[in-house]
Amino acid sequence: MKFPSLSLRTKIILSFLVIILIGGLLSLYFGSRLIKNTLISQAQTKVNHDLASAWMVYNEKLNAIKAIISLSAAGESLHDNIKRGNLEFICRDLTRARREYGLDILTLTDRSGTVIVRCRNPEVVGDDQSGDAIIKWAMTVGELAHTQIVPLAELLKEGEDLAEKAYFEFIPTPKAAERPEDIETSGMMLKAAAAVVDASDTLLGVLYGGILLNRNYDIVDRVKETVYKGEKYQGIETGTATIFQHDLRISTNVRNIDGTRAIGTRVSKEVNTAVLKGGKSWNDRAFVVNDWYITAYEPIRDIEDAIIGILYVGTLEQPFLDIASRVMATFVVIASLCAVLVTVILYFSTGRIIHPLWKMVEATRKISRGDLSHQVEVTSRDEIGYLAASFNKMTADLGAANMELLDWGKTLEKKVEERTRELTKMQASLIQSEKLASLGKLSAGVAHEINNPLGAILIYSHLLLEDTPKDSPRYSNLKKIVKETSRCKDIVKGLLEFARPKDPEMSHLDINSIVEQSLYIIEAQAMFQNVVIEKHLAQDLPRIVGDGAQLQQVFMNIILNAAEAMDNDGTLTLRSGLSGGGPSIDIQFSDTGHGIQEEDIKRLFEPFFTTKEVGKGTGLGLAISYSIIRKHQGTIEVSSQGGEGATFTVKLPIEKTTDDE
């Protein structure tokens, strides 16, 4: 036998070192990318949350302006002075209110939209504002607030100082898109308007006001303080926020190299194309003025849904890159130490097994060529000898076991898949039960604490309503209090039903009769006039043990939800029959409505989760229904595709049920 120029020990050691080196390099390469991508991904997720917080601050400011305008428009003194024509008194009161609440403008028009009082610039009145979209909406809707671009001519009516604040000369910005303009004269304003109506709902005029965002740093600084809390990295503030008018920075805490705010600079061309032109959010790294940031941009739209600007938040990218570099440097040091340690161990461990291994290598070469009859000569009684004997036995058994192993592998794979599905279903059910139990305890505490105060409010508001003349301006407000308090009582009642459900009163039931009774109670309602009901109820079904009233409550809730999902016009199909998966009865309710989104199905039975409009539901109906069916040892399953209807399947066991708690 011709031996190689290098000893086997050297080759083994070199082989392991090569493997370690290649593995280390691959691990270093993919690990660095994984760590970097993970850190950047986490940073991007954080920035997305930061953008949501920025919108909260932005909308909070807008709603505050709306509340100020609404309260000012509702003042009785304003109504009286308008009717009497006391414009001087109105101007004095509005001027005081504007200064007190820090508004840039506060102006009153008559019912046709003509300005009669402009408290910031009292001498300029008589102009027609009825063409302003926000004022036009306020005349019909009553009150609203939105972001708006205000042209130079309108700013000058309010005062030259506002026009000066809005004026910008564009500062050359790297990576910005080209624009034919080099100055901006219009301004971006948070603007609110409210109709001024008297006790008889007669329109007296419109009060509008707002705050100019140009060179106003209140919102962006509040976002930075709220979200980033003044964090710095190597002397640079890590978090920034900006409000853009179109692609122009008009309010920002992004700094130039000299430390001044980077107002007058512009957004990059890539973001401009995606956000301003495409109307999409931008979530990626971006070059902001003079550095790279992990950023999030979203368009700001006016009342007519036109894109007029961008809201931006970003965090400095460099800290995350430095963390990734430090992690990889640590990894390299550890890998190098491991390579040295492995080399030492290999050197001392290979000596006693080199020669027997040569024989084993020759045997494996023959076996790899398909010669399963080859046997290794056993020359020792130590571990190598036992290994050779085991190797011979393995070779003999390998051929016979090969086909059997393949068959077992297929069977095992199938069983693993089935068991995985069962465990996933059990885990989901356990999580849902734990969530409902925790929410039940919380709901019981909340309902107990607020039930008595709500009752007192309802009683006293009823008494006040009875003592108030119907022509009194307070009468309608009291009616609203009674109505909304009654709604709160209903919500509390639902909370109590969810938190402390009544134990079912079990009896033998015909499930088809329960379905028919549920339909009989509600199908005469107006919402079912255009709903076609198809029934496919299997006959001679076994009787179940359950609480008829509670099951009827579940069925009625599902049927009513189906009618609402079809907008009271469609086909509702009811089916009952024996389940194919076990000794139970399936009751299916299928509608032709707008369906349920996949992400909503997972939360459908959570308390207070609802896809209905505000005030149309409490989000407790399906949670209570789920609890009732659980107490009957049954399940509720939902299948749907958005826009193609939904199917609720209630499974109830045939054998006698007991309370599962």
C-alpha cells in the first residue's frame, strides 16, 4: 500500500481545520447578514411603532383644535351677538380665545360663508370662504378638522406674519427630486371648522380656526420627546420627526451639520416617488439630509383625499450597525479559540485509531460501491474490535432493513403530521380558554365597579329629563345622556353575562326544534324581509343534552350576525346532520355576505372584538356564544374567504354533557 506523503493524523487535523475554517467563514458571512438584518428589521419594526405614536400626537393636536372650535361655536353669547349684529363684541371674545388657545387664526363667517369677523386681522372682512372645502363640509356636517394647504392670498388676509412663516427658499438637498420651483409661499395648516347653530338648529354661520405648521416645531419636538426621550449616540440625537409640505421640510428636528433645523430641505427622490406620487407608506433605510436613518414615511392627505405632505419618523442607523460589528467581532474571537482547542484535542486522540481506521475506510469503500457482503477482519478485542464486529453485523442487516426503514419512514412522517395538527388545534383551544378566563375576571371587576354609578346616572338623568321642558335647549342633551347611559348599561350587562355566565339547565333536546324556534323569533323582523332562508335539517337526529334557552341565544346571535353581514339582502342556509369526525351533531349557518378576513377569524371570539361600526355592537355576542358552547362540551368553527360569505359550524356532542368547569 502506498502511503501519502502526509500522515493520516496530519490529514485528519488539516481536514478538521479546513472544515472549521470554511464553516467559520460561512457562519461569519451568513451570521453577519442575519444579525444585521435582524437588528435592522427590529429597528424598522420599532420605527413603525414610532410612526403610529407620531400620528397619535399629530391627530391629538388636530382633535384639540377641533374641540376648541366646537366649544367656541356652541357658546350662547356668540349666538346672541350674531343675531344682534354685535360684531365688535364677537371680535373681542374670539381674539381672547385665539390667544388663550394659541391658535394662529380664528375667523367667523355668516351662513353664506362670507367673513364677518377676522379676529387676527379685523380690517379684512367680506371675503367669500364658501368655496373652502372644510367650511363647506362644516355647513352640512356640523364640525370637522383636517390638514389643509393654505395659499398665499389667504395667509395675507390673516396677516403678513403668517405669510412670512410660510415662505421658504428651497435649500439644495442631496438625492432630492428635481422641481421647477425654488420657493414655497403657501402654508400647511391644521384647520377645524364648526357650524354655529341656535337652539332651533338654524345655521347662523361657520367658525373656523387653525395652527400653521410651517416653522411650528411643537408636534415634531413632542414626538421626539415622547418616543425617543432625547436619546443620543456619539453626541448625535438618534430619533427625529418631520412634517413635510409636499416634499419640503416645514417642521423638523433633523439637524444640519451646523446644528440648525433642516427646514427648507427636501425629501429624497425615492421617497418622493413612493409616498407623494404612489400614495404608499415607505419603510426602509433612507438618507436624511446628511446621514442614514431607519425611517418610516406616510402621506398626509387633505379633506379631499389628495396627498399634500408627509409625516416622517426615523432613528439613526449607525448604532445598529455598530452593535452588529461588535457581535461579529466577538464571534470571530470565540471561533478562533475553538479552532485552537479542537486542533489540540485531535492531535492527542487520533493516534490509537489511525491504523484500524484504514481498514474500516477500505471496507466502507467497498460497501459504498454496493458490496454489502464485505466483512471487516476482527483483530482485537478492544473498542475498535467491537466496532469492527458491529460494522460486520450492520452490513449484514443493512440490506434487509433498507426497505423496512423506508416503509417505516413514510408511516412515521404521516403520523407526525397528524399528531402535529392535533397538538396545534389543542394549543389554540387552550390559549383561547386562558384568554377568555382572564378577560372574564377583568370584565367582572369592571362591570361591578361601574354598574352602580351608571344606574345612578340613568335615574337622575331621567328625573332631569322629566323636569325639563321639551323646548329647552338642554332637553336634547339630556335625551342623549339617557340614551348613551342606557347603552352603557347594556354593555355592562353583556360584560356580566360574559364574566359570570349562567350554568346551563340540562335537558334532552331536539336540536332541529331549537333551530326552528330561533328562526321563528327573528325571521319576522324587518332586516329579514329580503333574506332568503334555506333549511336542510336532517331528520331523525339523536337528541342531545343541553340548555335550550342558551343554545337558542347562540343560534339567534349567529343568524343576526349573518343578516348584518349580508346587509339584510342575501341567502342564509341552515344545515344539520351527524358529524363525520365523531359522535356529535353539526349545525351550519352559511351566508352570502362580505365574508371575514383571515386575520379577523383568529380574534373573532375575543371579547370586545368587532368589525362593526362604532356604536353598532359591543363585541361580546360571539365571546358569550363561545363560552356557552364550551360549557356544552362543543366547539364553534368558522370558515370564510373575504367577499365570499362565511360559515359558522356548531358541533355538539350526542352523549350526555356535563359542565366543563
